[in-house]
Amino acid sequence: MRGTTLLALLALVLLYLVSGALVFRALEQPHEQQAQRELGVVREKFLRAHPCVSEQELGFFIKEVADALGGGADPETNSTSNSSRSAWDLGSAFFFSGTIITTIGYGNAALHTDAGRLFCIFYALVGIPLFGMLLAGVGDRLGSSLRRGIGHIEAIFLKWRVPPELVRALSAMLFLLVGCLLFVLTPTLVFCYMEEWSKLEAIYFVIVTLTTVGFGDYVAGADPKQESPAYQPLVWFWILLGLAYFASVLTTIGNWLRAVSRRTRAEMGGLTAQAASWTGTVTARVTQRAGPGAPPPPPPEKERPLLPPPPCPTQPAGRPRSPAPPEKAKAESPSPPPASALDYPSENLAFIDESSDTQSERERGRARPRVPRGRRRANPPRRPARPRGPRDLGVPA
């Protein structure tokens, strides 16, 4: 990537961050101030209802409760209840380990012991690359299966004489629609039923999870009412498939953008050549119509003088002239095929997964002209042998 392009991209990202900061500040700061005022009102009411409790003691109590909630304690559980609910049972611990290697990190559960934090460091260093390899394999298989099914639908459309451009657009839309139906819409309805969330809260959790943002304000299975030990492990397997689908979509979009960039460069090159040809044609016509009174056209560039052909070698008088080999007709070099506009997203989605390097090598191999062989040079004449005298034969004179 060029330096100017990199700087322009950096400026665009910074502008995007600043605009996002301004919007989030305008939307969330009033809500924060309102919540702070309501907390102050509740504190004043409690102090008036319980004059024996001082303001310092109440502040210390609130701080202890906040720390306990951050450590995973349940405020609805006390010493007299018989609840065996724990934030570190097997299902919850499995889900927490999954959020480490997927780099989601909700933050609703955190490590509070030094031994746990030390183990987490090495666990993440080994688990994240391992999960990356698994994600690449699952994404490849998942994308191939979806494209194979969409390819059958494309064949049906082509049999119905549907234009190929429309078939490509329909196949891309179908690829996105099937993935969103399986990994976004269906989990949204499941979370609405299991977690008793609204549709906006459920789809917010789905998108925040599959983009690995993971704020932690909404976490599936964090409600103490969810007592099934297999619920959160099943949620993690959904995260695996959803992340694989999103990775496949992002790869498809990246390859499509590269195809668009190649097509744009090819079209711009063709337009430049056409503009140069049109300018030369118009200049020649204007010069012909102007007549003798028109100013002379600019002098052409100096051409290199043609070198005279090399002299033909002379045959010795004593030897008969060998018949000249028949002159081979110069084979005209085939003109390279015109650069066709690159097809995007191609005949089907399988083109998008093909790397641009393979296509470039294929096009260069197809457009390479054959170089004609030149005329064979005649063999130079032999010099006549010098007669050998008696001195050469070793005979004394």
C-alpha cells in the first residue's frame, strides 16, 4: 500500500472515530447524568428514612456491594437461601474459556486471583492461535457448502434464460440472506424466548457477539434463572459457526473489492488509449481541412535512420553456389486478445474465492504473443586451403 493511500486511510479512520465519539456522547451522556441524579435522590430518601445510618457508612456499604457484584456475587442470594447457583460451575467456566480464545471477553466475569490471571496469560497465548486455525477450517467448509447449494440454484436460473448479471446479483443476495437467517435471525428469536429480552436487545447481543466486541452488558446464560448446564456451551458452538460465517463474508467482500479495483484499472487504461487515439484522429482531420494557408503541423519526432542491410557473402569461384534456402514467410505476431473487463462478482461466488494472483498469472499466460523466428543467416564461405610445399611435407629441398 502506498504511503499516500495509507495516510488517507488513517485520516478516514480518525474522522470516523471522532464522529462516532460525538454521536455516542450526545446519546449517552444525558442518560448517565439522569442515572446519577436518581442515585442521589434514592440515597437522600434512605438517609431520611434511617437517621441512624450516616452518609459515610452508606457510601462504604454501597462500595462493598459494587465490589461484590463485580466479583460475581448474586445480590438475591443470602446466607439463608439454599441456592447452589455459582458463576464458576462447569458450564459457565466452559463459556468463560470460550470467550478467552474467541477474544470476545464480555467482562461480566473476571479473574480475581493471581494464580488465575497467570494461567489465563498462557491459556490465551496457546488457545487464540488454535481457535484461529479451527475458525479458518470451519469457515472454509461452511462457505463451500453454502456456495455449492447456491450453485445449484444458479444453474436452475440459467436454464430459465435469466441474464447472468441478474443471476450473480441474486446469488450474492441469497448467500447473505441464508447466513443472516441461520446465524442472526434464528438466534435472535431463541434469545428472546430464553432470556426474556426484547427483539432489539437480542439482536444487539447477537451483533455485538459475532463482531467480537463483547461489551458484557448482555450475556446469554448470565441470568440466575438459567439453570441448564448445557445452555452456555450450546451458545459457544453458535458463536463458533457465526464467527466462521462472518469471516467468510468478510473474505468475500475483500476479494470482491480487489476485483472491482482491477476492473477499474483496466477500464481506465482502455479509456486513456481511446482518448489518445481520438485526439490523434481529430488533429489529422483538422490539419487536412485547414488547407495550405494553415500553419504547418508540429515537426514529427526524429526517427532513427535505418541501417543498410549487411552485404551478402560472396562465394568462392571454385565452389558451386549452394542453393539459397527458401525464404520463410514472416509470421505475423498474433495481436493479444483485448483485455476484457473483469467480471465481478463473476459467474458465481466461486470466482470471489479465487485469488487474484492466480487470475493474473492466467491472463498473462493467455495474452503472451509468440515471437516469430528470424531468417537464418547463411554460412560464411570457407577460405581456400593454402597449397602445401615440400618444406611442409618434410622433404629437403
